[in-house]
Amino acid sequence: MNSTTNYQQLMNNLEYLKLKQMATHLGEVIDFSMKNQLSFIDTLLKLTNYEIDVREQNVIQSMVKIAAFPHLKEIKDFDFDFQPSINQQQILDFLSLRFIEEKENIVFLGPSGVGKTHLATAIGITAAKKRTSTYFIKCHDLIQNLRKARLENRLESRLKQYNKYKLLIIDEIGYLPIDKEDAKLFFQLIDLRYEKKSTIFTTNSNFKDWDQIFQDTKIANAILDRILHHASVVTIVGESYRLKDHMKKENE
Ligand code: ADP
Ligand code: MG
């Protein structure tokens, strides 16, 4: 049997085993290996790394896709100079994902346009890229989905679904009022995740106003208690980034 046949057989084997990248790069790795006199182990390692790298990339891409971010803004796109009230070291610590290991929450609190959603998304993207199951949802959509699930008698499985993410990002608490029944549903989710999973919240409302959002002081307190027990609160007190160009023009 000549070597072309064996080479072809090896190609067929790789394709049969669905090792597409290894098949694609086989010729090139053989050339490299001969030229550099690589050992069998180093050659095989190089070849298998091609397969692993592409699969890792695919997993990362699908984790980011599943997370349903509103946009793919990352930390490199964030101008810390524009928002001096933010402690950059604290944000870098969040990006280490230590808070997820420690099952802590993060609350970004501040007026519209200061970068709350951007920062929450940037942390979420970092988590998803590290293969941490992550999901982004607006508070209003979350509550609507829970309400719908309850009406359809499948609240439990919906809660389970939202509870399974190692990192859940709930955006825009307080933009719309939440009635008492819905507040109870929201509480159930917060209670399930309490001390077990990390959640990032963004809000434009001070905590003292949360009883107005949830229209019930008791429920609001119960929710706040659990969110804040193990949480870092990042209060942003700057200008809106959306308005910065307008303001520049006004000052000129
Ligand atoms: P918020 O959620 O606080 O209302 P966003 O995070 O949605 O604000 O920010 C509004 C817009 O401005 C987004 O497009 C965001 O990417 C951008 N942005 C906000 N702050 C910054 C910043 N410091 N550097 C760069 N872009 C920013
Ligand atoms: Mg926002």
C-alpha cells in the first residue's frame, strides 16, 4: 500500500469521525511537522488544536447568541474618562467574574444614558465568552413572560428556566410600574436565585422608591433584601453619554 492511499484513508477516517478541521489542516501540519522535525505527540497536538479551537469558538459564539444581548458593546468600547464616578478597578474586578463564583449580585444605579446597560452587557459578554450560561432580559419582558407562564400554568418551568442561568441580567427595573401580583412573581425568581446564582440589575430608581415601583412595601422590601444582601451597588452620577454631543454643541 503506498503512502497516498494511507493519507487518503486517514483523511477519510478524519471525515468519518467528523474531525473536519483536522482533515482540512492535515496536509499543512504534515509539512510543518517534517520541516520542523516535530515529534508524533507535538504533531498530533498541533492537529487536534485546530479542531478544538474552532469548536471552542463555536461554543463561545452560541453562548453569546443565547444570552440575547441588546448589542455587543464590550468594555473596550467604554470611555471611563467620560464617567469619572465609576471606579474602573471595581469594573475590572467584575470582569474577572469573581462575583459569579461568590454568587453575588451587581446593581448599576443611575439616570438614563450613563452606561448602565453597556456595562452590564460588557460583563455579560465576558461571562458568556468564558462559557458561563448568561441571559439578558429587560425587567418588563421578564415580568410579562412570567405572567404569561402563570396564566398558562407553566410558571414553574419558566422560573426554572430563568433560574438555570449562572448569570442573569435584568435591565431597567423601575422604568415601568409593576403591579402587586407581578411583583410576587418577580420576588419568586429573586428568591430562587438568592445566594445561589448571580444577577446584574440596572435601575434608574433609588432603592427608597422601589416600594412605588412594586406598589407594595412588603414585597419591595423582600425583593430588595435579597438583592442587596450580597451585592455591589455601582451608583453612577454622571451625564448621559447619549446627550454628550448635544451638550458640547450647546456649550460652543
Ligand atoms: P443606560 O443603560 O444607563 O441608560 P446605556 O448603557 O444604554 O445607558 O448607554 C447609552 C449609550 O451610550 C449606549 O450606546 C452606550 O454604549 C453609550 N455609552 C454610555 N456611556 C458610555 C461611555 N462611558 N463610553 C462609551 N459609550 C458609552
Ligand atoms: Mg439602559
